[in-house]
Amino acid sequence: MTIYVTMVADRHTDPEPYLFTTAAAAIAYAEAAAAENATDPDDIEEEPVEGWLYYARYSVEGDSVWVLGKEIDAPETSS
């Protein structure tokens, strides 16, 4: 089973994960968090990041949100 993790990394708080059962819900939450936390809506910059479903930086200081999918109970692989 895949869960979708939205991470919010804001310099004023500890990074915090939010878990969702669908990618759409996780991305919607990330977009809302970026919009809510941005000082100016023009500060929001979405960028593609390989392996992630969504990424946006919402401040010039690097505050950001991102979404990735993770398998529950997936065995770890070593490189």
C-alpha cells in the first residue's frame, strides 16, 4: 500500500510530515500550505524534483513543501 507524505519545512517550525491515502489530497494540502505560509503569493515557486510528486518553495529563505509516495512496510534496500 502506498501512502503519500506531504512535508512542510518552514524555518520557524520543525519539519512536519502529513500523511494521506491519495496523491491528489497530499498535493492539495501542500499547495494550500504554501499559499497559507507565503508572505506574498508571488514568492511561491513550483519546481519538478525527480522522484517527488510535488515541490514548491514559498519564501526567499527556502521554506518549502513537497510530496512523495512511500510504500508501507517496504523492505529497505541498501546501495
